Amino acid sequence: MKKQFLVLMMIFTTVNIFSQTSGFDVFTYQPPEFFTKSELPSRVQFNITNNDTSFCTITLYKSLPAKADVMKDVTSQWNEQVVKRLTKASKKPLKIMTEQMWDGWASTLAIGNFYQNKKKCVVMLNSFSKHNQTVCVVFELSDKNFKPVVELFSKNLHLKK
């Protein structure tokens, strides 16, 4: 009986550890496994770099007052979080997908490229707006093998209603 109880407690604890969510500003999320977390008042960032120098970085930025037009928010976020921070980033997104709803927030996805050590990489900026507030998440990937990590993180990312 004690052994069964101990096994059940271990299972419960393990499930709890892997399903814990964290929060930052208007976001709740499950941290990606094996990523290093760094936090500043303006952002939370997760990073992993493999031995072959491939990398993935996920950054959640603190919400700001929204502009009158969603595209102005996306353009401003792209300039601040992509163009100014990444080497040889696309000055404008190569593709923009708009008008999706995510937890009641209007979502716009902007996709472009940047270069890291002469290697072409992908950057995705997901901008959210609701009630005169805007917030964004930036995904930087050097390899398509990180796509499942980004998809899993996105699936478990939520915004406060």
C-alpha cells in the first residue's frame, strides 16, 4: 500500500513539474525544455544554441499602448525588435498574415529573414492587440529543426483575457 502511494505521488509530482505554466505581463506560457531563460523588466527570453551553432530564441515583450492602426504597431515592433536587434534583418517583413484571433486578441504574424554568421535565418514576429494595448513575441530560428519547439511553445502560449 505504501509503495502504491509513493508511486502515485511520484507520478503526480512529475505531471505537475512538466505542466507548470509561468507568466510575464499579459502572457502565460510553458517554458521550452532545455532553453536558458533570461529576464528583464521589458522582456523574457528563452535561448538554446546547439554544438553545431544552430539556435532558437523566443522573446516575449512587455505590452505597450497600441497605435490607432494595427499595421503601425506591427511596423513599429518590427523596426524595434527585429531591424534594430538582428544583423542584416529584412527592413520590412517578407510576409504578413493578419486578422487572426488568439485568446480574444487580434493577431498579426510578420515573417522575414536575417543573417547570423553568414547563415540565412528566419524571424517571426507575432503581434497581438486588444483594448488599446499591443504586445509581441519574436521567434528567431537558424534551422527548421526548431519548428516543432516553436509550434509547441505557441500552442501553450496564452494571453490574459
